[in-house]
Amino acid sequence: MADTAVAKKPPTELCATKANVAPAATSEVTYTPRVDLFETPEEIVLQCDMPGVKAEDVDLRFERGTLTLHGKVTPRPQPTEYFNAEYGIGDFHRSFSIPVEIDATKLAAETKLGVLTVHLPKHERVKSQKITVKAS
Amino acid sequence: MNLLAPWRPASTIWDEMNQFRQEMDQVFGRWGATAPTRPALAVSYPAMNLWEDDETVYVEAELPGIKLEDLEITVLGEDQLSVKGSRAACQPAQADWYRQERPCGNFERTIALPTSVVANKVEARLDQGVLSIKLPISPAAKPTKITVKAE
């Protein structure tokens, strides 16, 4: 195990408030999507399960170190009565505070098979630099 | 909902259990009877919603990140549906993980259908991670309307 003199600050989850969910929400119920969040030497990557959300219906914001995702679910025909009901359908919303300096000009996101992937490249200033040691 | 139902003394432990369950159902609503804004706890993966009309049984499941070719959908003995598949794990090299909530690996689930269906006419669609299966009800299982003649 490596000694870490300076502890890395992990991204933290921010609570959804009515103010930040309500304007974008199209459904009555908003769900918290499942995410994978990891950091590589170059970037922070977030992968989020948003089944039933098209790429154009994802509202993704990165503002003052806060990443907010809102996915508007495409309405699909639903019955009034279920034989078996195990999950609900609604918009997805979640937000995270990213304590690492991000190069906002290089943000990239894509959706594939109902999974949203967001790439947050670290700013050159905060990337760890490898120092080459010369023998003399 | 009848809030002022008379209390009946229970005679056996089973009566008591049933009565308790009925009372709980009255308070919280019966499982499956309402729209899933308040879904029942899913015990298996994937969670499935199932409903039917006169012609078709509909099954829907959320399977984000899974390709159609990685799914195996089978109808067993006309009235059971099995969904089998796998989702690859996200394994980046040199990563520090902060959240890992998305499930990966193999899964298989078999559910009982409410009626028998025509297995060779089943349609499955996977759209943005939502699997919808349409299973036509077999003609033998459809209700027959009886015309009552007046004499």
C-alpha cells in the first residue's frame, strides 16, 4: 500500500432539493439512478443507468464544481392495473460535487443502451506529473 | 376503504395472521394492485412489470447496458418466461473507485405468466435499455363469451 501524504478528495453526493429538480422534471416521481464513479490519472468518469432516456433528453450541467444529471424518461404505454409491479417509471436525477479541477472545455458525454457516460477530464494543473530522474 | 370495520375476535392463529395481513393491505394498499409509483421490493434481477389485456401479456424490464445478443428469452411450457443474460463489468485500468452501484455479471430469472401464451409469436424489443416483451395469449386461454338467450 502506498503512503498518501495528501488524501484525495472524493466526489460527494449532493442532496436533491425541490428547487433543483422541479423545473426540469416531467414526471411525478423522480428516481435516483445507479452510478459508477471512478477517477483515472486523466479524468473522472461517471456511468449512470438511465433506462428509457434518449440522448437528447439528458440534461447535464457542470457548474462551479457541481455535476447535475437529469434524464427525462420517454413516456411508454402503461396500464392502469398491473399483474406484477416491481419498479416505477419516472425521471432520473442526481448530482455530485467534484472537488478536482475539471477542464470544462473538454467535457464529453454519450448514451448507449440506456447508460449515460460522462467524461470529466482533469485540468492540466491538477494532473500528476511524472518526473524523470536523470542519472549523471 | 372502510376505516370503521368492526373488530372480530380471531379464533385461530391463522385467522389472526390473515386478519393482520388484511389490515396491513388496507393501510398500505395491496401489492401489485396499484400503478408502480410505490413499487414492491424486487427480490430478483431484473425487476419486471407485468400486465395483460384481452389479447396479450406484456412484460417489461429495465436492462441498461445489455445488448440484445447478450439476452436469451425463452418461453417454457407455454406459461413461464425466462430471461437470461449478462452484463460486462466496467474494469478501467488504474482507477480509484468512488461509487460502484451498477450490477454486473450473469443473471437469470423465470416468472410465471398469468395465462398460456403462443410461444412462437412472442415479440421482444430492446430500446434504450428497456426490454419489452409481448406475448400473445393462446386462443384456448382466452375467455369465451356466452350469449344468454331470452326465451
